[in-house]
Amino acid sequence: MTTLSSRPIQMAHMNFGYGESLTLEDVNLTLDTGGSLGLVGPNGGGKTTLLKLLLGQLTPDQGEIRIFGQPPRQSRKLVGYMPQYVNFDMNFPITALDVVLMGRLGLTRFMGSYRRQDRQMAQQAMERVGVWQLREQRLGSLSVGQRQRVFLARALVTEPRLIILDEPTASVDQEARQDIGRLLGEMKGKVAMVMVSHDLELLRSCANRLVYVNKRLIPYEKAEVAREPIFLR
């Protein structure tokens, strides 16, 4: 890659492996401003590894990754992330509001001190996903669906230019799945998105491009989202 770009994502001839075996091979990927990308494929095919590379949690063995023209670690303030699972002590005394405010860490003026703006943005994000009324409740007391909404609010509180989601509707009930799908659908075209999901309805409403990940990346047209057999390969 000879020139930098303001595109949310550029990956060129990227290889990554754990040990001697390649998990991802010769990955070339671009995502334009406002684009939304769905990642599908078998377990172990490299989807989560690809997300970790985009987040700067892993470093490619070969090739380049640029997020808004910069290495991933230098672009973290521009990226919101919603993980599939978050390991935490269910008895730990942290509230839903505390979790969302954590998304502002690194953006605050003073270490350990949140500004009024941070708290206002946390309220806006929580109201947007429908959990402001749960702000004083402990995270461990919330349902799975409520916790997913809290983690989505944490991803949104930075007003990211790119949001990365790993199975955002996994293990949630029907109501929460529909609410999360509606919220992500409203964001389509306004913020760049990369999403791993096996939720066909979610991909229909939120992804304008689909990529099948199994060591290599294979592009699919939008119409392929509705073809369930691609998830069974």
C-alpha cells in the first residue's frame, strides 16, 4: 500500500497465523465511508481474528492494515467495539452507567475524572439504546439482552466513525434482537460498520456487502445474504 487513505478500512495482502499455521491468508479488503460489511463463515474460519486485527489487538505477519489511513492502534479513538462476550465477575459492583462511561476512557481530560460532556454523552448513548433507566443497576443483575444494549451504548459513546460488532444479537431474546437490529439499521450509511453475525435478518437490514471468511475472504453480492446454505459450509 503506497499511499494512505481516509477510508475506514484498507487491508492489503495481509497474512496472520497462530504459530506456523495461517489463520488468514492474502486478505485484501476495503470499506468506504458509511459502508457496512457483514462477515460470515464457519467457526475457526478467522472472523474473530480479523476483528482483532482491525482493532489493533493483533499484528499481521505480513501485509498492511490502515484504519482511516493510520495503523489500527493509532486509530482506536475513532472506533467503537461491541464484543460478543465480556468476562466479568457477576458480583462486581459496577453499574450500567459505569460500563458505558468506560468507553470515554482515553478521551477524558484528566485520568480518572469524567467531564460533564462525558456524562451527557453516556446518557445520550444509553437513551438511544433504551437502557438509561437501568443506569444505577449492577451489570450482573441485568438480563443478557440488557447487557448487550449496555455494551452497544459503550461502543457508541465515543461517537465512532467505525463500529465493529461481534455477534451483537447472540443469546438475546426476540425483543432485544429486534431492538438492536432497528438501532443498527438506523446507523446504516451514517457510520461505517463491520459485523460478524449468523443473524440473517440482521444482515439483511444492516449489511450492504457480505464477505465469507474461511482463511481467505470471498465476496458475495447483497442478494447472497438471504441464501442460508452459505452459513453451512
